[in-house]
Amino acid sequence: MQKRAHQLLNQFLRHLGDERRLSPLTLIHYGRDLAQCVRYCDDAGVNDWGKLTIAEVRGWVAAMHRHGLSGKSIQRALSALRSFYRYLMREQAVARNPASGVTAPKSARRLPKTLTTDQAARLVTFDARDPLAWRDRALLELLYSSGLRLSELVNLDLAELDLAGGLVRVTGKGRKVRDVPVGAKAREALREWLARRGQFAAPEEPAVFLARNGRRLGPRAVQARLRHWAVRQGIEVPVHPHMLRHSFASHVLESSGDLRAVQEMLGHANISTTQIYTHLDFQHLANVYDKAHPRARRKNSP
């Protein structure tokens, strides 16, 4: 690729961060996917974004598929390229978008893994005998009570908690802000932690959840504490923060049947993303049916 082509790519990434305010992790994904496209263009002899053709974009898709990338990963890369070309067209750097209409190969959609209601209750219910254990209990209760993403949890500030009103205000993907209910058990655990938080808080630190050094708790620390308590509480499956989000969505939908409400609480832009939990609910019902209905039981062959 020519120097000008690299400059345009860097300008686009700055645009994503400065104007669209995308998260650092999303910027990393965009940069990684578009860097793959640059390498493919170099191998194909394409040195200018205006010269990339639809056929070459399809060749890039095929190359990613041959290298074992999933349909979901290829779709994400294509989405990054489409966004990049929309930016280039806005800047009048190119006349067309060669990624338009190119689709990724479909891959089987895997249902998210969830905890049972008993497992979830066991995970978040433990005797907190020191301040940091109260912190852990509060963050686990909040993850399960409100279905927060890990990034939303660690970026949460004190000003965004309304325990009296039973709400938490979170900033999700695309800097979209939403208010999510907080259950009674989570409010109780949060009050216990906040009463002890001052023992650790660095001056003017706004974060709700703090590390031992008084600064904001990081994502890896949350993941490590979750693994610790899952083992400690005898949960037999590997547990990660997003599993609590999946469990929240599945359990609320199973009880209420209100897909739109679950969509709003999760902060999904498209309800089709939320609909995967209807498949989980149906799978649960099917399993119950297979075990309970006398006409569903298979008899051994004579």
C-alpha cells in the first residue's frame, strides 16, 4: 500500500476514537481487521484504496475462510472494511464501496452458556468476612442482577449509582447510556461495600469498585475474582463475567417472557441479538419435556 493509503487508514482510526468515541478495545479490533486487509492488498498488488475491487474483497473473504476464521470473525472484518469505505467516500477519497454486498460465510450460531438459577444464587451468596470480599460480592451481585458487560462494570462511577431508586446508569457500546434496575440483594451488597470502600479509596477516585491500591479495579482482576469464587462455591463449570450477563438475560426472559424489556436492559441495538435467549428458553423447555412427558421417553427396543 502507498503511504497515502496508510495515512487514510490512520485518519479513519482517529475518527473512530475522537468523533465516534468507540472504546479502545473496539479500535484494536478495527485496526487488526483492516491491517489484515492491507496485507492481502499488498500480496494482491493493490496499492491504493480506490483500486480495490469487489472481486478482490471476495478473494480476501475466501482467504480468511481458508485460514480457519469463523463466519462471525469474517463478518466483523467485512463490517470494518465497509465502515472504512463509508468514511473514505465521505472524505471524497474514493468513489465507491467495494465491500458493499459482499457477505461472510455462515457459521453455526452457538448458544451462550448460562448458569442455572441455583448455581447463580450459590455463586453470589457467600459469607463476606473482609472488605474486599464485600467488594467481590457486590460486583458479582451487580453483574447478575443487572446484566452488565464487564467493561460497563469496571467503568462504573459512584455518581452513576442510585441505590435509593434501585437504578444504575451505564455507558455501553457506542457510548449509549441506559438505566438498568438493580435488585434488592445487589443493593444490599453494594451498600455493605460502599460502607467499607473508604478504607481503600485514593483521593478523588470516582470508581465504584477499587483494587487494594485504591485505584479502579481492572477487567482481569474482576475475571480472576470471579474464577476464585466460582471454585470456592463449588461451581462445576468455568465461569466468566459474560456468563453472568447471559444468565441474567435467560433467567429474566424465562420468568417474564418480555423480550423487549430484556433488550433494553442489555442495551442491544437490535432485538435479533436478544432473540438468542428465546432459543435458550426453548431448549430448557424441550429438556424438561423430554424428561417429564411420558410420551417423550424412549423405551428400550425389545
